Amino acid sequence: MINSRSRDRTVTDTATDGGSSAVPDELSDSIGGEEIEFYGGRGMSAVPILFFILWAIFQTAFLRISSERGLVLGILVGLIVGMFFVKGSWRGYASTIFEGMTQPVAVTAIVAWIWAGMFAETLQEGQFVGGLIWFADVTGVTGPLVPAITFVLAALLATGIGTGYGTTIAFVTLFFPAGLVLGANPVLLFGAILSGAIFGDNLAPVSDTTIVSAVTQDSDIGGVVASRFKYAIVAAVVAIIGYIVAGSVMAGADIAADASAILSDESNPAGLVHLLSMGVVIVTAVSGRHIVEAISWGIVVAVVANLALGLASAGKMLTFLAPNTAPGAGLLEPFPIVETFEPGPDASAAVTGSLVEGAAGFFTLSILVLFIIAAAQIMIRGGAFQAVLDWSLDSLATNVRNAELTMVGSAALINATITINTAAEVAIGPYISKVGERFNINGYRRANILDAQTSALGYIFPWSGGVLVGFTTMQDLPDEFGFFTDAMVVNPIDVVPFVFHGWLLVTVFVLAAITGFGREYTIDRESEEVARV
Amino acid sequence: MSLFDAFRTGWTFRTSTPSLTVGDEVGVFIHRHQEHAGDGDGAATATADATETDAEDGSSSQGVGVASIGDTQLYVDGTGPEHVDKRVRVRITEFDESTATGRGEFVAVVGESSYAG
């Protein structure tokens, strides 16, 4: 049945499982809604999603290719392969793909991502990193405290821009070499950067994983952020202590260079104004406003701050790059957001700037999530999902404590396996939802369990996307800094134990499942307002 | 809920067998329909009102819906198989703390499972 969820309605009638009665006959064929039979039993309906998972492991773990476009092909081929196992007409299978792609969960995530992308890119263009660099420089922190302060600042940046990968790149490029000069241990410092990325990926309302965790568990994003703060801060406090202790016992690199010289070019105190942009989004979202409204306010504040303080020109945020032969080129060229060029083989017209690039950054992921949801719907219609669920509830999730441990374990397993953690989160989302609903665990708690494992496990292992991004960026450092030798490049396997916040976040949730810390049922509080999302 | 309350909520250790208060209305997911409600589990026969409602819906007149709130079991009169995986509002009529088992009356359907199968 198509999941037309109007959560606040009060209905006393009862739609039957077929459910398509509410849909005109002429449309029902295009939205699926029927069970699909597979050769080999209902388990074969998992072929598309299993094929995708194997493809993702092959591509990202074995070949180290973190390409979302490659994953799109993986899920497409999986959907085609699955079709060959369908009994009878393939029409229902094809229709179910459309049914899955039109699920509200997919569309909601895509809309929120695109808004978040515009915001994040505008913050980065507005020298938010420069503000944090300035802060780090003036504090004068050296030696044992460097990893701890790096973790805090990386966490701040990641919470503002919502992208752990972006945070990792920015910090490895600038803070990592400076931190080594200040006497930090390279492995510990890299672990602190990854930990900060995890913190923001987990907590930021504009983080792609936060958005997916909320919408797959039928929860508003602001409420999810507020409810997960307690887990994140507990893990973060212990992680800070861990970095201070480890920083004082692990020897740093002995380098004769000036850290301030490395950082000064990028330092800009005015960039800290984006703490305000970030705060506007968090406060507005947690106050119960629609996430699109919350991020839109953040974008407005960021754009105004960039222009008013000269952090980024209008053209950096939006530029129409047009050939000078265009009809309006001469008239519009004086405007700061219009540039013209002489037509030639190497020049092409384009619309660029942080707002465009930020939105476009999520286009491929948006297509990917549509097809993953479609494959999940095939699994639901074919019965494999129910089979896995039944087995889990009979064998693993036999009581609420075991159910939460099962949710933690399953989310951790798939995220430890698939490099691109957002894709893994989308794939496991329906399972987490069903197991949680079985025990009336509310949407916030389910979203928090899901996203903690997603964020943490995406930045720990050598094949994790976050680690790969950092490692790749680090390999360019010997060319940029004379003191930076190849020996200072951190081997990804070495950093695994030092991603303290990641390990602690997983530990917090294992303990929370066992002790009931933070547990909320639907009778305690329901997700604030799902229709709004 | 104020901004402060939003961050403050949930800093507790919640039991796996939450209590229910007679007279309260709660929203829960029904995960199972149990036929022949009088057999086992302490569930009683469906009420006359529920039977009439069922007859109008053309649904089963026997049995109760079962919801697990943590490890607390709530038997919901007036529901049929069609309410499985639906979020329903239930008025609590009985609750036994010692066995963490309660009964309630179906009030209305208020939502669906996140992923309808």
C-alpha cells in the first residue's frame, strides 16, 4: 500500500492492507501496492538490496572508490537483476519501484539535504573555518592539549556545516600540519579530527545523516537534535578527557616550524560570526519550526553576514557566467552576480557559487536514495523484509532491551560495512523503524540509535568514507609543507583505536539500551510533528 | 515544549516495563491481533460495543489487539486484524503493576507504521 501518511488525522475507518482502494483504478497500476512473488521464495525479494550492499562493499571497501555515481549504478543493476526472479508479470515489480520512490521519506530527505547543502557551502565560503583557526591561534594551546582543542573546534565546524567529510578535509589541510608543529601526536590528532566530524555529523540539524535518521523514523529534525544532545555530550565529554590524557602520554612529532605561519593566512576572526548562523538554524529547528524554514533563516543570516563583513562577495555565493554575446550580457554585467566571457572552446556558460554548488552536491545522493528506497519497497512487497523482521523479533529482539541492542548492532554492522554511511542509513532505516515500533519506542529514540551508529562507524575503519577522505587529503601535505614528511602521513589502520568519540558514542548506546538511559516510549512523547517534515 | 525542555527531556533511566494509568489515553502501535481473546494472556472477550463496531467494519468480532510498550503488554478491545501496524489511541481501563499487563479500549486510529507493508 502506498504510505500516504497524514499523521495527525483521526480516522475510525480502517484501510485494508491492499489499501489501493483510495487510489483511482487508472492510477493504481503505476504505484504498485500488490504483493510480488519470487522464484526461490520471499527471501529473493532482498536480491536488489543485497546486490547493492555487495556492490557497495566491492566498490568502496575493496576498490576504495567513494563514488556515489557508482553506487547509483549498483542499485540500478540490483533492481534489474531482481526482476529476473519475479514470478509472472514484471509489471507489479516495476510499479513497486515507483511506489518506493514516491515514499514521503525519500522526498523529505532530499528537500532537507538540498537546503542544508546551500547553507553549509555558504558558511564555508564565508570563512567559518578561518574564524575557528583564529580562535585556535589566539588560545596559544600547545602540546598535550592540541588534540582536545582540535576535537572541540572540528566538532563546532561540523555542527555548523553538517558535513563530516568537509570538516575532515578542512581540518586535515590546516589544523593537522599546525597541530604537529605544536607538538601533537599525528595519529591522535587525526583521531581527534575524525571525532569532531562524527560529533557534527551526528548532531547537526543540517547533517545528511541527521536528516535521514529523522525522516526514516517519522520524527521532526529539531526534536531529534534536541533529544540526541544528551548522548552526544556524554560521549564528547569523555572523549575530551581521553584526548587530554592520551595527548599527555603520546609523544608528538619534533618539528622546527612556526604553527602561526601555517595558520595565519587562513585566519579571520570575523568568520566566527557564523556561530550565529549555525545557532539560528539549531534554535529555530529545535523550537519546532519546519526544517526548511529553519535552514532558510540560517541561509539569510549567513548571506547577510558574508556581505556585511566582507567575508564573501555576492559573486562567491551566486554567479551567472554568461557569454558576452548573450542578449542581456551588456546590460547585466555591472551587477556583481553576473560575469561575462569571450566564447571559445575552453569557456562555457554556467551558474556557480556556494548556493548552487551546495545544492548540487546532493543531487547524486538524492537519486541514490530514491532507488535504495525503491529496493527496500521491493523487499517489503516481496516478503523478505517481513521474514527478516519475524526472525529478529523471534530470535533477537525478544524484549525491549534486546530490541534496542539489536537496533544498535544492526545499524553498526551495516555502517561498518558500507563506506558511504548515508546510503547505509537509508537501507537499514525501515528495519530500525519496525523493530522499534514493535516495542513502541518513540521516533526520537529510534532516530538517535540509528544515527549514532551511522555517524560513528562512518569514521572509524580504514575503509570508512571519513577516514579515506582524511587520508587522501593528508597525502597532499608533503608537497605543501617542507617539514611534512611521508612518515607523518597516518596509516588509516593506526587511527582506528583513537577515534574516541566514535567508539564512545557506540558505547553510550549499548549502555543506554542495557540501562534504559534516555529511553522514551510513544506513551511518553510522540515525535513532535511528522507532517511538518 | 520550550527550547530548554527539549534538551532536558529524557535524562532519565526508563524502565523496561512502564506503568499505565487507568483513564489515560495513550497512542500505541498495535503489533498483533489475538483471536479468541479469552484464551490465555488474561485477555477477556471483546466488548459489545467493539463487536458492533467490528460488524460495521466487516472485521473480526473476536480477539483483541496487542501492543507492547517496552515489555508491558496492553490488550486493546475493539480492534481487529486491520489495526495491526496502525498507531491507535487507546483509553486505559485496567493495569496490573505486578504483571505489567493492561487493558484498554480502542478510541481511534491516529497514524500508520512508518513503512507500510
